[in-house]
Amino acid sequence: MSDSDTTQNPAPADSAWATIQLAKPPAWLLDFFRDIERFFRLNPHYDIHAWQKLGSGRYHVLGFNHSNEQTLDLALSVTNYAQGVRIEYAS
């Protein structure tokens, strides 16, 4: 997420993001990570049992997080921006 995205769409205080250098062009990476299910399944600590698309940009995920030994029962809302993707978790 670029500085302009965070200015236009301020992140909540309990949010996080990372910036790293990768060997692929930014447009390729953005397209790759817009596949939110793939993004979550890349996490080696997650064992995804069910992935359900609820509607436009909304998902329900069931699984297990091996890093903290917690059950995953996530309601996600995904918003795409020109320079990134925002994933919000329902509380």
C-alpha cells in the first residue's frame, strides 16, 4: 500500500502492512496477490478447511493456525485499490 493509499484511506490503529523487495514487477505482484484465497493459502501456518465467497469482496474462512494453535473462523472484507489491497477482519 503506498503512502497515497493510506492518506486517502486511513488504516485503523490496529492495522499492519509490510514493504519488501521482490524480483517481479509491481503490476505482476499486485495481480498475483489480488487472488485473496491464494494469498491466505500461501501462509504455511494456515490449514484452510473451507473457503467461501459470500459476495462481492466478502469471504468466510474456516481452518487452523498452527503458529498459535487457534481455530480460524474469519469473516473477511476485501477492497482493491490501484496500488494495493485492503483486507479487513470482522470482529
